[in-house]
Amino acid sequence: MLKNEKTQEKEMKKEMMLKVSDIDPKFKYEISKLPGAENVLLCFQCGTCTADCPIARFDDFYRPRKLVRLVQLGLKDKLLSNDVIWLCSTCFTCIDHCPQDVGIADIVRALRNLTTREGKMPVVYKEIASNILKTGYAYVIPGLRLKKREEEGLPSLPKASVENLAKLCDITGLSKMLEKVRT
Amino acid sequence: MSGSKYLLFLGCVIPYRISSYEISTRKVLDKLGVELKEMPEFNCCGFPLDPINHDMMLTLAARNLCLAEQQNLSIMTLCNGCFGTLNHVNKELKEDEKIREKVNGYLKEIDMEFEGTITVKHLIHVFAQDIGYERIKESIQKPLNPLHVAQHLGCHVIRPTKYVGFDDPENPSVLKELIEITGAKCLNYMDEMECCGAPIIGVNDKIPLQLAREKLDHIRAVGAQALVTVCPFCHMMYDLNQPRIERTFNEKFDIPVLHYPQLLGLAMGFSPDELAFKQLRVDASRILTN
């Protein structure tokens, strides 16, 4: 038991240790080219984002300031393999309060987009994407619901042009991404 | 009194499970002389796909904007998420030539082009800016005093400030004023601007439930008899998920959650049935007898 704890501690320390080879010095420039993330280099780590983040209050690991720092340091693999990037609820409080006009929520979105490009995303997004492509709506609206609309005197729902959505999905690269997805 | 006309952008979650919001909105706007036209065709605003592909989000939003441009009508949304996305993309495409060219490049594939001729509004803007407080006041027939409620405005109808620029995001007053026109009193409570957490449901349910629990707790602490929302996602977190929150945290709240048009509709003299009160998960009949 004790031995087990010791190995665990060792492994944790190993995990926390950074190697120069982990650093991708160009990563911060790559991110700063993405819409909304232009000011990533201006972050001076004041921590207002983390202090005001509703998610950080309830999660032990989600810290927007830390995510921005990891971007600045170029720890790409550490960021893209980390599930916490999917926790931002896009309330945009961080963007409103940042004294340096850093688009923190946009940086998190950029990280998510890059992760997806590598074939990884939470399964819920794959479902939503597939629903939109099939029906135009993010959820599959059951037939009973449509019938009930009639009974309630509501107009019928506008339909989607599914062929056009499929075209857009191909041209924006989403189709390829969805094929690759391992979730 | 000439009425205004909008293209109604319903979004996905309202027809899926929150039609009480749609029913009450249509009733109230009709009486206030606002004409709604249905979207000729529809696709999701794009918001749920932004995390996985920003370009697809931009293009889905732009496609809806193009449909509205073809109708020569401005869009009115009921959902904060749809508003935030469509408004942001509309402004970004109008202002940023580079992004506009890129998105128009995608849209060319389906013979569409963004021109930038319309605006995007949320229901609350239509109430506050177009119909105006005076006209709403005139429509009140049964003032709701002594009802005490609390507001939950939600995030995307007010943040990020640089794209929305409406009301004060630190201390919003518009929904409060709209509530008080009905005769109900709108109580202040702690962390009014806190997010409901709905966008990460499905990725992580624990945190949104904790956030929603905390809000219900703060509302109860000031003695509000009901919560008033203007977004189907926020409403879902507090109404549909309230029994789940109660089970998870072993705590009873029993706080009815109304869509603003339901509250206004009551004061305008509509019956609870006409406003689809029966579709609410948390029974609201208790506040009706007050």
C-alpha cells in the first residue's frame, strides 16, 4: 500500500516536471492568428479571469489564467490532451473583465478547434453535428412534438436545406473532422 | 400605432422542449402589435458547433443572416445563444472584410452572399427599445402586485460587451424594469449575473447543476416567489432540471420559473392556460392565486 503511494507520488512529480522538448515555441503565434485570440501575448497573468470564472469555482482544475499561460509557454500537447478545455461555459465574463483585452474564451475555443482537428472531441458535439446535418436542428425533434405544435395552433417548423448544409460541412472541413473523430 | 415586423428565429431547443416560451411570446407580441414572420427555411444558428469548427459556426450563422436579408427583415430571437451568435457574426462580417470574404467564399458554394443589410435583436430588445415601456404599461390590465420575483437575464444577451453593447452587464436593469411594469416586484439577489451552465451540459453535468443549485439558493434567500428568464437554455436549467437538482443535492426548492412573456401575459389579462403555464415542470399555480 505504502509502496503504491510512493510510486504514485513519483509518477505525479514526473507528470508535473516540464521538459524543454515539450515546448513548442511557435504555438503562441499559431494561436494568436486565430480569431479572437490575437491578444494572447498581452496576458500579464493578473488572474481576473480565473477569479471571475463560474466554472473555476466548482472545478479544481479549470483555470483560465493557467490555460493562457500554457499557451504562452508553448505547452501544446499538455493543452490539447487536457479535458478541462471543454469546461468553459462561454459566459464571456473573462472577456468582459480582462484588463488586457485578451479574448480568453476565444482562446479556449481555438484550443478546442485544434483538438478537434486532431480527431478528439466530447461525444455530445458529434451527436449535435450529426443532428444538424440530418435535420438542420441541433436536436432531433420527435414527430409527436410536431403534431403537438399543430394542436397548440403553432405554425409548422421551417425546414432545412439538407443538401446545402452537407456542402458547407464539406467545404469548412467539418466532414473530414467528423470522420476522424475518436471522441 | 404602426407595428413592427420581425423574422422569428426560433432556434432548436424551443421547438424541441420549451414551447411554452414560444406560445406565450406569440400571444403577447400579437397583442402589442408586433408582427412575426416565420423563417422561410432554417438551420441551427451555429453556436453548438463553435467549439469544434469555428468556420462552420460562422457559415451556419451567416446562412441564416442571408435568409433574413432576402426577406428584407431583421431577425428576432428568443434564445440568448441564438442572439449572441447571430448578432456577433452579423457585426463581425459587417466590420471585418477578411472574415466576410472568407465566409462569402463558403456561401458561394450554395449561391448565397452576405451583404450586411439587417440587424439581429433579442426579444428583450424588442420589448425595451421597439415597443417601449410606455406602450407595455398601457397594455397592463391586471397588475401583479404583491408578487415578488427575481430575474435571470443570462449571458449572451449582454456579454461580450463589445459585441452586444446593451444595458449594463455588471448591473443590468432592463429586465428588472420590464418585470416591474407588470406590477410585480423584482428582488435583488447575490450573483445575479452568474451563468446557468447549460452550454456544458453533456460534457459535464455536475458543474451546471451546482451552478443552478446555487442560484436557486440565492433566490430563495431573498424570498422570491418565482424566477423570470428570457432564454430557453437558462429556463431548462432552472425549471426542467429543478427536480434533478433537488434529487442530487437532497434539497427542496420548489421555485416556479417563468418566461418573461408569461409574466407579462398574466398582467395583460391572458389566462395561465393561454400562456402554457401547464407546460412548466415546477408547478406555478401557487403564485397565480396570490
